[in-house]
Amino acid sequence: MAHRFPALTQEQKKELSEIAHSIVANGKGILAADESVGTMGNRLQRIKVENTEENRRQFREILFSVDSSINQSIGGVILFHETLYQKDSQGKLFRNILKEKGIVVGIKLDQGGAPLAGTNKETTIQGLDGLSERCAQYKKDGVDFGKWRAVLRIADQCPSSLAIQENANALARYASICQQNGLVPIVEPEVIPDGDHDLEHCQYVTEKVLAAVYKALNDHHVYLEGTLLKPNMVTAGHACTKKYTPEQVAMATVTALHRTVPAAVPGICFLSGGMSEEDATLNLNAINLCPLPKPWKLSFSYGRALQASALAAWDGKAANKKATQEAFMKRAVANCQAAKGQYIHTGSSGAASTQSLFTACYTY
Amino acid sequence: MPHSYPALSAEQKKELSDIALRIVAPGKGILAADESVGSMAKRLSQIGVENTEENRRLYRQVLFSADDRVKKCIGGVIFFHETLYQKDDNGVPFVRTIQDKGIVVGIKVDKGVVPLAGTDGETTTQGLDGLSERCAQYKKDGADFAKWRCVLKISERTPSALAILENANVLACYASICQQNGIVPIVEPEILPDGDHDLKRCQYVTEKVLAAVYKALSDHHVYLEGTLLKPNMVTPGHACPIKYTPEEIAMATVTALRRTVPPAVPGVTFLSGGQSEEEASLNLNAINRCPLPRPWALTFSYGRALQASALNAWRGQRDNAGAATEEFIKRAEVNGLAAQGKYEGSGEDGGAAAQSLYIANHAY
């Protein structure tokens, strides 16, 4: 083995570690507001609002101009490139508004999927070209963390070892480049919920994927203390006929994580995938109440699960600003409580149903 | 990816996990009494005793006749094959004496190192042939855990990628076979302290080796909750001119483990390598006082560091047996305290030195 060539200096490591910790401190989580233009189109179409740059700007303005107390629940916001350079109606840059509230600004760095030939419709992710220069520029422009989403799916012969290996490798390259430029990389290896597989199968696949991801990060000399993980929760496929409780989802999820994610990783911020706002919160809460050892923060990085009600309340009308902000704040606070295992929801049967399911679940 | 084919049933997993947890219960560690005939030759020649089967039996009797005081600090004893079938002077099998004290019986199952051609003196470890049948027999004969030692060394060009990969793979094969037979595998990837490399170099290499080990264990579907890890502490090479304190060793060791050993692993039982009895205890104590969060038990699996004084006191004389046993009990109790960070040492400074080094050391 060659002499080691340190990838980062002591100061660089300290900076990365502090950024990562501040994003997930005290139950805080992340608002994923980095929907691409195309994805925003899908969201806006549902409330019959035209997908213009101005409309996208207005919606984000309403979210970011919410009361400063949002900084108790939200530690970081992921932005799309366009949004990083947009301003509010007084001409103030969004990123400065967020920073003044003590919220860390992040940026989506990947450039979407590309097919892997010879596979059953699997993909890898593009975006490595010129990534270092882009990161350096974003850092100058006030960004302190990046996000890169790799996608794996469960189906016949999927995820294949090629897909797992290739996506893990791309994630590790992206992470290494980010850290070289002072950005904390959020590593997102999403195993999508499409399919009729059960909870156990998702757990098995998630464990294989995460083991590959952490081996790749190690091979690429990535400083784990200066990263965050954004995985899927372990859930059954959307078309699975069997239903599972939040406690079962929690046990399967935490089991998978504690078999693969080193304790050096400061925080795990789940994606919400297609979950409803309430399910995303209930599951996160159950995860934080799971009795297995959990040496990392277990928090959220939600897009739809933080914005769905807000979007519906806005309906494209400036007059609905207050209602929109209230809807957003409510979900933010609920998820912050869930990240501490303190979320009290109405209408559940409470302690009894939680109790009996726990005993059945130890065999994961 | 094919459907998962569970390697173990829920009952098998529970049995393995329970055994592992019993061995590393709070304040307990392992007595490594599995010296081969060849290794015993070296130990006995140092005290001028002939290396006969009877002398080896008499010596192990000194250790195993320790009274109930060892129950609180010894969770497991590793046997060599010959010793597993030996009895004390009253005809009571050693296995029974150990089990009656509530201590778990283990067995060394590897068959020593063999060279890897084309490397700079590197090795792999043999012993896989017929391993399943041997494990099944050992389980019937009272063993509930096993140990397999791989060896890596640090020099200009080592450990090579091949050595790391091959040893990790053979450890994973062994671990998988053990679990199929109800035996908890102790996974030992020892990086020798030979050389003049500094602490940081050892830490770097340890991280690479452990990352490869855990990737291999994942690939081989090994149930981590039913395993134990027996690594080297992170230390400088024997010939390194720089001296380090127990706190520095502790910080480097715990950092390396946090970056590579999943929280699912119930315990890390350090080997003592060439450390003196006191050094091994002080280092273990410092490890258990390290301020970084540690999700696994951190305890001992010591051979020489538990037996050196006992061997010396015995010197092959029956009359010295009682005094020799006392020496062993003393080291066992000290290490039991060290495994909880409660060992006050024999006159070192303690608190202040630990504090100041922590702040300087966050950069590992």
C-alpha cells in the first residue's frame, strides 16, 4: 500500500464536520426545495399554476420568508441552481435570507440519470464533468452542502451488481469532489418504492446498497464525519398487498442502517419518496423511538412531505401567503418533533398497538 | 438482484446474538488461551519448562481453576483443539469447569498462515477445508464461539490490495460457515505492530482493512449481530521513535472503528499484540474513556496480557499454582475495570492529560 496522501487538511475536516453537525443538530432537518424545472412543472400543474420562472420564484419566496423560528426545525435547505440566484420582491437574494435565519444553504449537483446498457432499464447518474469548478463557484456563492441522487430499483434482476457498484462509485466520486471544495456531500442512494416486493426484500436490498456505498466512500478517501446520508426508509413496494405499521418500517429501517452505516456519519436524513406528509412524520417518529442503537441523528430531508399542504394552500395566489406559511411551518415543526421521537399525533390507538408489534419484529 | 435466500432462521440469529452479547456483557472480556503447541513452546521455554502435553494441561489448569471472582470479568475463553478435550486433576473436563462458571467456551479454528505468492512476504490464513464439519463437532463438544486470525503488515508496499482482499474474503467465508453451525465467529484481522510507521499510518491502514472486512462480511451474508471483532488497537510501529499516550492511541483507535465498524456489531475485543500487561490495560481504559460516541462494547481478548505474570509465577511448579492463579485473577479484574473505563491505573496522571489531548486530536 502506498503512503497515504491526506485528502483533506485538519482545517478542511473541521469545517466540513461542523457544517454537517449544524444541519442536523437538535432535531433539525432539511427542506428539499431543489425540484428541477421539470419536476416543479409536475407540482404546479396539480394546482393549475403555470410553470414560469416567476411562479417558481414566488412559491419559494413564500417558503423562505417564513418567520425566523423556522430555524429551530430546519437546519438546511437544498436549492436548485436557478433558485440560488433568485431574489425576493425586495431584491434580496434567497440564499442571504436563509443564511440570516441561520439555515445552511445546499445545492442539487447531479444532472439526472443516464441508462446503463445491458441492464433491465437501470441507470447511473451524470454530473461529474466540471464538478469541481461548479462546487468552487457554489461555495463562493454561499453554498455549504451538495446533494446527489442515485436511483436503484427493485425488480427482476434488479438492482444488478453493476447498478449498485456504478452508482456507489459515482456517489463516492461526487462526495470526494465536494469535500475538496468545502461542501458537505449529502449522499443519496435511493432504492425506489416501485414494485410489489415486501418489507424484508427492501431491507435486504437496502443493506446491500448501503454496504457498497460505504465501501466506495472508504475507497475514495471520503471523510465520513463531513457527510450526511439521505436514504430511503425501508418500506414495502407501492404495489405490495401487505400493509406494515410505522413500527415495522422503523425496525426494518434502523436494522438495515445499523448493519451498514458507520457511527462516524453524523446524520441520516430520510427522503420521503411518495409518502404522505403524515406518514413521513409518523415513520420518522417511530424510527427515533426504535430501541436499537442509533449513533447517528435520524432526521428528514423532505420535499413533498414538507410542501404538499403548503402548495395546496397557496394555489398560486399571493393572498394565500399566510396560510401557505402556516401549513409549511406546521409540517416543519412536526418533523422536528419526530426527529426527536416526540411527535404526538391524533387519532392513533397509541401505546398498545406499538407494543405488540415490537415483540414480533426482533428477527430482522 | 435475485430474491434473498435467508442464510439463517430467526431462531439461529437469536442464538448467535445472545451468545455474542453474553461474551461482551458489561465489564467482561475474553481470555485467549488458544496458543498452539508451537506458541506454547515459546512461552514455556521462557520459564524453562518443557513443552509436553502434561505441562500444557497443568498450565491451563492454573488459569481455569480461578475462583468465582473471574465470573464478573471473563465472558469467554478461547481454547486450542487439544485443550478442549483435556481434564483437570480430578478428571473434570476443562470445558465443563469453564461452562459451570457461566463463561462461554470458544475454539481456535484456523490452521495458520500461508504465503501469498507475488507479494512482499504477505500471507493468507488456511483452515476452510472441512470447516463446517469441524464446527458442527465443536458445537456438540461445548464450543459456542470460534476465532480465526488473519495477519497483515505495514511496510513500504504493504498491505497490498491482494492481501487485504484475500484475508477479508477468507474471514468472511469462515464467519459464514461458523454461523451455519451455531457458532459465533470472532473475526480477527490483525495488523502487526512491526515497523517504524507512526500512529496515523496505522490508523489509515486499519481503516482500509476494516472497510474491506465489513464489505466482505456483507457480501457473504454474515449476520453482524452474531459476530465479534478482534482487531489491533491503533498504535505506532514498535520501531517508531515517536511516543504516544494512551489517550492518543484511544482516539486513533475509536476514530478508525467509528468509520468502519457498523453499530450492529455487539462487541470489539482487542488483541494485545506485543503490549505489556499494564499497557494493554491502560490503553483499553483510555479507549473506554474516549469522548467519541461508541455504539459497541470495547473490551479485551488478551493472551499474553492476561497471562504473563501468571506464567512467571508458576514456572512449572505445582506449589506455585495458587500464586500463579492469583496473578491471573488480578489481571482479569483490572481488565474488567478497564473495559468500563474504571481502571485508575498504577500511578498515572489521569484526568487533565486526557482532557487536553482530546481537544488537539479532533483532526484524526
